[in-house]
Amino acid sequence: MDPLHDPDDDALLHPRQARELAGLVENARLASGAVRYGRIGRVGAATLVLNQDNPLPAANHACGLWGTLAEVATTLLTLEQSFADAGRSEAVVYASPTTVGEIEGIADDSGWRAVEENMALLHRARKTATQPVRPATDDDLRGIAELIGDDAGLSDSGERRLVRTLAHRGDDPRCVLRVLDDPEADRLAGFAQGFVEHGVALVEHAIVRPGRRRRGAGSSLVADVVDDLYARGARLVAAYGDEGGAAERFTETCGFEPVYPVTAYARRVDELLD
């Protein structure tokens, strides 16, 4: 019997197993967010990572809100000021099996809103890259930042900060950066990024230009990143993705399957900024 699965459910983990796995994955996500100048700490009932050098929410978020209802409510209020003190205009919390089940009601009462519903995914089947993926170089960083910026809606200043962040990641042995050239233009067709620490790995980005999709570019990028993560000591490889539709079919093609849900809650804190 597969020890990661509830035998009564072919898709999702047993709640206890899901919480243990989510804790491992979130620790890896926090460590990844902290590259290179970020910091990780406890705020009430949550764990928080803040990285002023990285404009993406994944590097500036809280998770693991576990405690009494009063402790979680107080933590949400404290987090608002923590994000504002760090110069962030929005606070973000990821709720997974490491978060109390009543988080939806507590968040609603505190002025937080659910902004994204995802599934955590676990890699199960190795695939082979069918297109010539290569490691990213310093010359690729601006093109990668453009791809991520377009996908995430970053400003020009956000993309410039992201170039610096990508340079830090390129120097970190825990990070994997892979690109695919566009043979029809002098630019990148796609990019994928991974991270591994203490045997737990993440595929964090897989972005392909619209005109190059559905030709195997994305699955080739992910396959190459996954192979490198295993080569760097990963015992499990996780990712996050949308449930249903083309996104779910893509992750299945890449050898991933859903294991537990993750909800992102956000709160504007502009009025608290100095």
C-alpha cells in the first residue's frame, strides 16, 4: 500500500498525512522565499517569510496558522502590520492542512478575502524532455523576468527587482533555473524554476509564451527541472496548480497528482504603510 495515500481515496491524502506533507512543503517554500535576503520568523500562530528584494507573493507570505480561534484571529491582525512594516501593500496567507479548519470564517471576520484556490501536487511519474532545455545564464535573466512579470502582472520596477532576485537564485545551489529558446525569434520560449532543501523540492514556475504552448515546451521544462531536483537529493517533488481544465491536464502530463487543497487569503494594508 502506498504510505502517502488514504486507501479509501485515490486522489487526496488522509488528513493527518496531508498535514505532515504540507508542513514539509511549506518549510521548503519558506526557505525558497528567503533566498537571498529574506527572513523567516514566527508571528503569533503563523510562520512568516518576508523578502523585500523579491516582489512575488510566494516570497512574502504567511502559512501554518495553527492554534485556537482567538490565537488565529489575533495573528491575522498582527500579520497586517508585519506586512505593512515590510513595505508590502498586501498581506498574503496560504491556508493548507497546516491551518485550522475554521480559517474561512475567521478570515472573513477579519477583513481577509480568499483570492486563489489551488491544489498542492505531488510528483509521481518521471517524464522525458522532448525539447532542448538548457540551464539559464546571466544573459537570460531579463528575459525570464519579463516572462514572470507578464504572467504575474508586475510593474517595470518589479521586473527590475526580479532580475536581481533571479541572479541570487542562480548563485544558490538549492535553486534550479531552466529555459527553452524560441527557434522562431531571438527570445526565450519558456522558463521553469525549482528549489530543493533537505530532500523536499518544489517546481515553482513553469511559464511558456502563448504562441509556443501545446507543443511540449512546458512539459519538457518541467521534466528537466524535476530530473535536476532529484539529482540534487530530492526525495519528493511538489508543486501548486489550478484544479480542473487545461492546467490540471498539464500537471498530469508532467507526472503530478493532487494531494490537498491550498487557499490564498489576502488583505490590503496600504493604509498602514508609513
